[in-house]
Amino acid sequence: MVRRHIYFSGRVQGVGFRFQASWAAKRLDLTGWVRNLDDGRVEMEVQGEPHVIDRMLEALREDSFIRISDIDSAEIPLEEGERKFRTSY
């Protein structure tokens, strides 16, 4: 089990990124959150098994509207007791 803090750059706002991330996370039983940043990036913390997180990221890359140009990711401490994935506005 890992937790990743991720910044996404590219065409990631106004294209359903947060909705798709939330849908994929819930389908894959991942926890965490996602939100838009004022600078045009999207920020996410996601927790789960590494290969499952990778499946989520691949689903985002394959979306026909989302265009990820860069991902900045770091592993951070787990959030014990977190039970769901939420979208922040």
C-alpha cells in the first residue's frame, strides 16, 4: 500500500479530469482526493496498491479529452483510516 501526491499538467482542467479520476478511483477501490489548481494543473493524492494506482493513471491517459503533458509524483505517508476518494472544488 502506498500514497502518492501527484501534480498533472497539460489539458487537465475543463475536460472532466476530476470526474474521471474520481470514477476510476472508486471503481478500483482507491482512496484520496483530487482538485484543480489556479495555475491550470490538477493536484491529487491517491492511496492503494501501486499497480492499481498505475491502472488509474493509465485510464486517465487514455481518456479522449484529457491530455497529460507532465506528471510530478512523490510517495508520501499513508492516511490511516481514509475510506473514500473525494473531489474538491
